[in-house]
Amino acid sequence: MESNPSDNHAMSNDYSHTPVPESSTASGLHIALIVTGTFIAIPTFLTAAEIGGSLGLAKAVPAFLAGSLVLAVLGCLTSMAGATTRYSTSMLVKFTFGSRGAHLVNLILVLTLVGWYGVTCHVFGRASDEVVRSLTGLQLPQAFHAIVGGVLMVSVAVSGFKGIDRLAFYLVPLMVFFLGYTTFKTYGDVTDWHATADYANPDLTLTTAISAVIGLYIVGVVIQPDYSRFARNLPHAALALIVALGIVLPLVLILASIPSIATGEKNLIDIMTALQIGLPAFLLLLLAAWSSNVIGLYSSGLSLSTIFPHVALWQHTLAAGIVGTLISLTPVETFFMPFLITLGITIPPVASIYIIHLFLIQSGSCDRQMLDRQPSVNAGAFVSWTGGALLGYSSYQQYLTLTTVPGMDAILGSTILYGTVAVLISKNRKENTA
């Protein structure tokens, strides 16, 4: 039987514009490992150290748990959206914000993902230079390390979901082992679980710490359909996110914060080097950067493919990797925490809006006919997005707040606004059919 050329094209582009067929699905375990491989990363280590060192572990743990819980709940919903429709995030955004309106949203997602890639790659280059010098005495330009790391990351990202799946399956257990070993080496040095570090940020409160945790993976939650569309069924998709974000993420944050609190050092790699476990430090650094950035690049490519559909997915992914690597050659880590908090405010509304649109307006189904019938720009979605982000910013500035957590206020604001839109649309449909 001859294969359909259109099917071959869809497969070669990892179903960037079409639903994933049943034959290409994977188990929830694979999805959970991919998600875990995303957040066992350099930004997570930095965030855990910042929060743990500023609040003390006793106060940091509630922030880790609360932020992870929010991510797990929202992640389950976005994961179910992907598994229900089999469409990528960029396509769900297209169904929600309109064929033209989606271009702006997807472009912002691309800029966010590429910026995240740049932060990770920059820290990788700097830390890799330190580890290599301590082990071998060899001193190479930091840019060299960042570029080599970028090449490794791009090489897997262009291979699509299957390459990412294989990478996560082998790397995640190794990363958990190295992180656990470092924590074991320093656990006994923590004498006061309320103590803060010398680098403590006095402006970091419990609520802003929760927002930072949300911001840490909120982009991952928003783009979760990119991977959950490959889940075998809805239970597999939901359970994967519950395990990964509800259990493993807070555990990783706690494990990553203990060495920092024990030693007074903010950089986990510096800690591991000081403990004379430089080789495991380098391996953890390499694996963490590789795993997380590969996923970010892949989703960047999917979003770009929606904007420029006639360009191959691998070319989009390659272009995003080149731009991200160039960004990594600048001092981007200076703006890391403000970047996280901004993400935690502006990005969550996108997920809540496309979830409401899918399940309340489109009754859980997506097809090309729906896309053709809707306006090119969904004004209600954009108003709801803007309103949610403004409420989140207002909460951050302590002007007006619902929950005192900016990220949660942004989600609630957009949910209330677009939920109202959904109710009005449903009411109008009933009146027209009566």
C-alpha cells in the first residue's frame, strides 16, 4: 500500500499543523519524563537557591509546594487539551485567538522560549568554563562553551518528538541521581532550617516566591499540548503532569535548595565543585541544559511553523537555536528573577483562555472547519488576556489583588473575563437555535 504524500509531509514536520495519529502516541511515563527533564535545569537550580537562601528552607518549602500545585492543576488541564485534540499549542492558540491574532501570541511565546534558551545556554557556558578549568586547568572562552552546548541542543531538537523522548528516557534518571547525591553530601551541614543566606534577597516575600515558582515552569505548562498530544489517552496525559509537577518538581526544588543553604553559595555547580565532585557537576550541568533547552527549541519551532507554515519544522528549530545561542553570549542572567516574575504574570492567561475556549465554546473538539468559521482576530480572547495580565501586574505592585499571588491573579482574571465571554456565546447560541 502506497503512503499518502500529505501524511508523509505531516510526519516529517512532526504533525505541526495536523492532529497526531493514534499510531504515534506514547505512554504517560514518557510524557512525565519529558516534563521532568524540562525543569531539572539550571534555572530551577537558581530559583531554588534564590528562594531557599532568601526565605530559609522552612518558609521556602510552602512556596515550592504552593507554586508546584498551581502548575500541576493548570498543567493537567493543558495536558488534557493536547491529548483531547491531538493538536500542538500553537494550533490551539490559532483556534482560540484567530488565524491572524494567533501570530502575535505565538510570536510572544517564541520570544519567551528563545529568551529562556539564551539564559540557560549562557549559564551553561559560564559554569562549564569553571568546571573544565577546575578539572583540567584548560581555559577556553566562555562563548566557546556556550556555542558547543548550543550545537548539542539543536542537534536533538531538530529530530522532533522521538529524539526528545529518547533523550529524556536516559537522561532524567541520571540527573535525579546527581542532584540527590549533592544533597546527600550537604544535608548534614544545615543546622538552622529558618536561616537565610548572605545573598538573601530582602524583597522576596512568600507570595512573590510562589509567583517565581509558577514563572519557572509556566511557559512549560502553556506549551504542554506540544507533548501531551502524543499521550496515549486522557488518563495518561493527566497522570503524567500530576506526577511530574505535583510530586517531582517540589522535590527537586527542595533538593536543589539544601546544598545552597548549607554552603551559603548560590550556584549549584560551584557547590559541587567545592565538594570536589566536579565531574558529576559537569555532567549534571550538561544534561540539565541539554534536556530543558531541547524542549524549548522544539516548541519554538512549532510556534514559528504556525506563523510561517511553508518552512520546514527543522529549519524553524535551527533558526531559533541560532538566535538563542547568540543571546547566550550576552549577560542575560542579570535579569533572570524579573524575567521569571514577568513570565508568571503575562503567560498564564494564554493557557486559561485556550482551555476555556476548547472545553466551553468548542465542546472539546477542534477541526479545520471551526477555524475557517471564526474571525481572524478573537477580540474577546485578547481583552481577557490583557485584563488578566494587568490584574497580575497590579497584584505584583500591590495595588489590587485577589489572592496576593500575582501569577494566580493573572489566571483568575483571564478566567473570569473569558469565562464570561464563553457564557455569553453559549447563551447566544441557545437563543439562535430556539
